[in-house]
Amino acid sequence: MDDVGRRLLAELLGSAMLAALVVGSGIAAMQLSPDDVGLQLLENAAATAAGLFAIILMFGPVSGGHFNPVVTLAEAGFGGLPWRTALAYLPAQVIGCIAGAVLANVMFAGEAVSISTTHRMTGPHFVAEIVATAGLVLLIFSLARSGRSAVAPAAVGAYIGAAYFFTSSTSFANPAITVGRTFSDTFAGIAPGSAPGYIAAQLVGGAVGFALVRLLYPALSPQAAAQAVVPVVPGPRTSTAAVSADTQES
């Protein structure tokens, strides 16, 4: 398999595991704490934070560990990823998240596909998704610019876990996972009618985060941006020079 194929497979599998983690832990929380919504959210947030840390460590060296179209588009905008590769990442992320949500349904003996009926879209939730996504982009690329990508898996997991509680929307902050969660009528689900508003807010948040990185870290280079979320480790048939040259392409 060539380098791009490996990257796409890593993004697909990582996105699937992320969705299975979010949806599956939500279902488990409903079963373990049926009468306490606050405890359900805590269980869901803790599992997501810890699991995201592990998933980035697992797949990050192959693809960068994005699992999120907003992060991918931001990296391409900063010049760290060729646009043709970025556009190939997007369907892999969405398909992976859908597959992961279906897998979670099946693991907990539910219908493979159960379209969510949880309507979440409100004005405050729209603002919350802008804040959550902007903060995520700012975190990832500030770490890349300052040479601290080694702590990104833990930092991203911690941020998302915290954002479950400090945002009213529980911090989806990811268009792919938003689509995936429409396929599960469970604790973590979102109704299809609410998804477009969430995705629009996430794209706005991504743009805000991108602008903030440009303001705060104007010297961010394509080479530094390419370290987000974590640096890609060259495969057996891909030289370090080739990876460096790849980041120069538009």
C-alpha cells in the first residue's frame, strides 16, 4: 500500500474507533447510570478523553491523527498538507465515523442503524460549537508551532473531555463525528435536522481558530503545521525527504 493509502486507512480506522468510543461509551453510561444524566455525561466524557488520547497515539504516526475535517482543512490552509490529500481525508473521516457509530450500536445489541431523534440545535449550542472548535484548532496548532506536538494526544483528549462540560453542546467540534452520531438513537446521538447547524458552527469555529493561530503565531510555517496533530512517521517506502517535499505542495 502506498503512503497516501496508508494515511487514508489510518484516518478511516481512527475515525471509526472515535465514533465507536463516543457512541459506545454513551450507551454504556445509559445502562450503568440510568437515572443520573450528570453521571452519564461524566462517564461519556472520561471515556472519550482517555480513548482519544490512545487513538491519536495509535494512528497519528501514520496520518497525523486528525479524524476531523476541520483539523484537516486547517492544516491544508497552513500549508502542512497538500490540498489533494486533505480532500481525500474528508470522506475517509466521514465514512469511518458512520461505520463506528453502527459498530457501537451492534456491540450493545441495538439496531445497526437507528437514526437519532435527539434535537440539539439552539442558538446557545451554535455558539458553543464555534467556541469548542475554535479552541481545538488553536490548541493543536499552537502546540505544533511551539514544538510540543509530543503532548498533543494528551492535550487534545483533555481539552475535549473538559469541553463536554464547559460548552452547552457537549463539544462535538467535528463535522465527521456529527454525521456519524446521527446514525445512533442513543445518548450521544444527534437528529439529522440538527446536524447541519452544528456542522456550520464547527466550520465557523475552525475559521475563527485558524485566524487566531495566524494572529498569535504568525511565524507558523508549513513544516511546523505538518506536525499537527502529531508528526507523521515515514513508512518503509517513504523517505523523510519525500515527506518534507510533500508538505511544500499546494
